[in-house]
Amino acid sequence: MTTPAHLQTLPLPDGIRSRTIEGINGLSVHLLEAGYQRPGRPCVLLLHGFPELAFSWRKTMPALAAAGYHVVAPDQRGYGRTTGWDNAYDGDLAPFRLLNLVRDVVGLVAAMGIRKLAAVVGHDFGARVAAWCALVRPDMFERLVLMSVPFTGAPALPFDTSRNRPTSPDAAGSIHRQLAALAQPRKDYQLYFGTREANRDMLESPAGLHAFLRAYYHVKSADNPANDPHPLRTGSAIEMAKLPGYYVMDLFSRMDETVLRDAPSAAQVASNTWLTDDELAVYSQEYARTGFQGGLQCYRCGADPALIAEMQLYSGATIDIPSMFIAGIKDWGIYKKPGEFEAMPKVGCTDMGTRIFLLENAGHWVQQEQPHQVNRLLTDFLNTH
């Protein structure tokens, strides 16, 4: 099935096609595809993050196809031209839990007649989905590549409570209260993303949706001179407050207000080669149709105790397939949770070793900011391991 006629044709590089596959765990999944002309090629699956789309992989797909791979990048549940999900704030969150997002991926792979993938690659929130794919179904994924978001395993189960009285820590609630109590009151951006107002604030920003997205992409990129990431010593509120405002916001600020304070100048926009205004228009046009709530639902699941509990089934399990981590050296995202980046190859991904790369002149949007470096690392990893 091709893209519906009423949707604007995506400006895709030569060799990439757009199509939709129906009947995938209740979804009609829209995907981009390259290297499909020759059946039997090893398949690589690319999973985008927030606020991204399958389109975010447009600079990666041709390179992997040229290296001999069948490359598939879907719009994930809650995004873009994939349909069948509920974007109501008061709707059921369960379909957006991580294990069901893994079910989406497994269903898509099966529908395409593929039993094993050469690799699953994820960026931002897509890295979380990719990691859980590798954790839950290592038989289906030969390799794992994480971008920008480290993985250190499933939520831990309370341990040795038969002899020691269990405590009832409220770490998330406690840090939120501590941030709010600072001299300059703050809040974690994921707490904000869980509010009823977040979608409307971003979608209906007084500056306009396109201007908001331009600012959001800019502030988290290497183009923003204020980005100077470094590890935090602890997870205390005082240390967490050192994170930039797009991660630890002023308590009463909206996300659009936060990023627009540091919006790029007209000259910076004009000189941007990694995300031109025409390319950004793809995002603004798609999100104008869908809103952001689909992506925000996934963040809300991370704060739901009932949905976290099922993930504890995998407590202590590790990802043992060959894996690699890529991020921009200007990306604060790798240090959001103190200690995770350093612990990843020890307790999360046992076959990662030294395959950890922080790329110069790149921030959070690493595969868009530095596609040539990313593509070289991906093809070397796929061809070697």
C-alpha cells in the first residue's frame, strides 16, 4: 500500500520509497525503505526518537543500502503517517508501553517476511525501543546500535526483602520535590511532558510550530554554543540543575518558551546544512497534522508504576549481542542520568566493549548533524561483526 494521496509527498533521496503495511499490532505502519530492490539482503531496522520521524534517517538509509543492506525506517506508534493509535490524553496508555512497542517491531518484521535482522538501530527514545528489542528477542536481532541514550538494563526488582524489611523509595517523586524547592525552582522535562498542557503548548506556540521546532532542534545541537556537556557528580537536585533548561526546566516555564529563548538567528538558520528549512518543514507539516501527544504518551508510560512493573520481569538481564553506542560530543543527553553512560558496557550491553563513539561537531541529532561519520561507523560495525 502506498502513501495516501491526500498526504504531501515526502522529499526523499533517490532510492528511498514510502509505503504502508497494515495489520501490525493494530497499526497501519508507514515506513521508508531502501535497498529493497534485491530480495534476500540482510535487513537493518532504524527507529527514530522524539520529536522525529522515519524521515530523520534520510541521510543514513542510502549509505546502508549502498553497503548491501535492506534498510527499513518506520514511523513508530504515535508518530507521522503510522495510524491506529489514540492521541487522546485521557486514552489508554498501555499500547504505548515499551514492551508493546517491541511487539510493534516484531510484528512489522514478521509481516515483511524477515526472521532475523542484521541490526536494530535506535536514536533518542528509539534507542530505548531498540535496546528492549535486543533484550527481549536477541534471537531476532544480530546487532544493536544505540544513539544518544545509554541503556543499563530493566528496572530492578526489590532484592533480599525476605530478610531485610523493604523500603518504599520514591526517588522520582523525591527529585521532583527537591528540584521544585531550589532557590530557582526547576522541574524535569519528562514531568512536563506528562502534563495535559504539553502537547498544546508546543503545537500552538505563539511563535508558530515551525519556529518552535527550529528552536528545539537548534538548542540540542552542536550549533548551540551553550552546550558543554560533562558528567554530573550525583543525582541530587543541585547537580541536576546544571543540566540545560530543555532538560531541567524552570518550574513554571513551557517547553516552547524554554527553547525559544535561545532560538537561532536568521543567519544561523540560513547557514544550517544538516537541517534545511525545507527539511524542517516536513516535521512541522507532519506534527501539525498529528500533534505531539502520541510521542508524549511513551514518556508518560515511564512514570506509570503498573507499566514499569511488567518490565521488572527482565530485571538483571543483559544485552549480550554485539552492540555499539554513538552520540554527539555536544549532547547533554548522555549525562541526564548520572552514571548510566559509564555503566552501560558493564551492566547493560556486555558485548559493547570500547565501541563507544562521541562525535565531534555533533549534538543530540547525531545522525542528521554528522551523517558521514555515523554512516561510516554503522557500515564498519555491520560488516565487521
